Amino acid sequence: KNGDQMIRAARTDENQRTIVEFLRKHHMEVQHLHSVGKGCPDLLVGYKGVNVLLEIKRDETKKLTPDQVIWHHNWRGQVATVATALQAYEAVMEQIRKFRI
């Protein structure tokens, strides 16, 4: 059981690390939120005066956990679920197009 959790965490961390590096290369600020728990999204991204919440999944087939479903349902603002760096970038840019300016 412990080994499975460590492997799963490593995969998640690697995916998240890749996404964070990509966003930062594109001059976006990234704050990790995954340690908040209770369904809170993994990342808060700030770019050009707009904040974007991102839930990171290892791949597009992974579903939200029950806590994440509740958090997303109750949240009154934006949140996007992404699996790749390009999806994360596009989620941020979509919000920029909505609010920008």
C-alpha cells in the first residue's frame, strides 16, 4: 500500500512540476495549493492581473476525487482541470481573453 501511494505521488509531482515549469517559462506566477487539501485545486496561477485555479490530473482519463467534486461544485469562481502543460497554458489564456483587456 505504501509503495503504491509513493508511486502515485511521484507521478503526480512530475506532471505538476512539468506544468509549473512551463507556466513559469511563460512569465506566469504559480502558487502551489495542493497541500491545502479538502478538494482545493493544485495551483493558483497569476498572469496579467488575472488569477486562475488549476486542478492537475495525471492524464485526461483521471476523474476528480469526491472532495474535489464538492469543492468545484461549491466554488463560485473559475477552476479548470488540466492534464498537460499546454492545457494549463490554454486555461490561463482563456481567462485572460475573458477578462482582458
